[in-house]
Amino acid sequence: MVGRTISDLEVFGPRTLRRHLPGPGDFIARVKGRTVAAACRRGKYLWLPLAGDEAAERGWGPATSAEGAGKERRQPRSHGVPESCVIAHLGMSGQFLAVEPGTPDPAHLRARFCFDDDGPELRFVDQRTFGGLALEVLDDPAAPPPSVAHIALDPIDPNFDRKAVHDALRRRRTGLKRALLDQTLVSGVGNIYADEALWQARLHYARATESLRRAETERLLDAVDDVLRAAIAAGGTSFDELYVAVNGESGWFERSLEVYGREGEPCSRCGSAIRREAFMNRSSYRCPRCQRVPREPRW
Ligand SMILES: [Zn+2]
């Protein structure tokens, strides 16, 4: 999408723009005609900084607050430097699809972006409507927008700082899997990938984070890195046939899951039967031999 100019867009359903308080008319007017300057991600947030001279034409107010709109006029940046972005939160089931114009609309189409080169459309599809779109100000074109600032980098981000994460884990005094699922510490790791990474690193989910040695954190982060890259290469993990990759193909990573969803099956490393245990209203899967209960667990 980068470098392409949005010639038209449509938004469907009352919930899609619920985080964009000025409403659909404002959103469409501000996005139409602008050029996608970059495609960025952090955790479940994706954002597209928009180049184009919106500020010079309209005067700029914070797009996410109807009350504050217009109060805080700023000097526009030089032409072409993004001042705002389309931000998408994927919720439980949101996804972007890039498809040729004219492809039949899917059942849960929430937004369609068309481009002036008549190339593939960008569609936002969301079965369960927990996701949504908004326009947000970008204070620094190289940094995430304010609503994403609290989300940590993910372990495959080139700027991910392993030493800083190790230090934060040691300070946190919590259980290891709770820490992995905390998006303010590490993003991109959900329940499935946490279980897979802990198995690969031979660490129990209730391990007290303050007792982690640096080598163990490295082992865990290596495992997270491996699991995420393998999952991306396989097109994601899909237990739901509606969840597909950007090209519309299903993710097949579940075929290579080692522990998640494999209760009672033998561990591929030691042969012990995989266990499923209740954890944070969900389940944790582990090998009872490779991932022994620690001496002082933090559940
Ligand atoms: Zn095992």
C-alpha cells in the first residue's frame, strides 16, 4: 500500500468508526486523496501514516476528540510529512485483505479503501466487530500514535531491547506467562504463542519472573522469536476458517504446534503426556517433564 494514493473509501456498520468521534463523514473527507506513507504495526494495532497537505487546507485539531477539535492549531509540517494516520485495532477477529477490485465482498466487510492506480483494494474485515478504525494525530511521524504509545515492541522488532525486557521482568515479580501476555512489557505474544515459546524454552508458566537468570530470558526470547517467525511463515494460526492471511489463505501453523491444543498427546522431546491446566480464564498447555513446576511458583 505504501506510496499509493487513496482515491475513495467506504465504511460499513455503526461500530467500525466508533473510536473516531467526529464520525464517518469526517473520517472519509480526511482520508480521501491522501497517500499512504508507511505501514506500521505494534501488537494488535496497525497504522498507516498519511502524507498529503491536510493541515494546510483545514487547520489541524486532534481528530479523535470532537471537543478538542480546532483548539490546538499547529503549524503544518512541510508538505508530504505525515501528520496523521489511519489506525486499526484488530480486536478479536479484525483483518486486512488486499484484493483485486471487483472481487465479491466478504460477509463482514467493514471498510474498503480504493487507490488511484486501480490496483488491489485494501479491505478491513471483522467478523466480531471488536476491532475498528480511527484517524489519529501523529506527533512524531517516526513514532506510534498516542493511543499505541503504551504498547511495547514485539520480540522480532529490530529495536527490541532484550536487556531492558530482562530487567523489567526481574522487577515485575509476577508469573512468567502473565508477563509474556502483558502487552506493555512485550507485545505480539498471545496465549498460543506463549505456551509454544515456554515449551521450547523449557520454562514453566508460573516461574517467578524475579528469579529469571539472563540466560533463561535469552532462551525464552529466542523461543518467542522462533515461534513468531515460524507462525508468520505459515500464515498465522487459524482455528477459525474465517481468519485468513492478507492474501486470503488460511494459516496452517496449528499443524506444527507442539503443546497448544495437544492435551494427552506425547511431548515430541520426551514423550510425556501434554497437560492442560486452567490459567487466567483460559488454558495453559505444558509438558510436565520438560516444564517442571518451579520451587516458588507465582500463579
Ligand atoms: Zn517433554
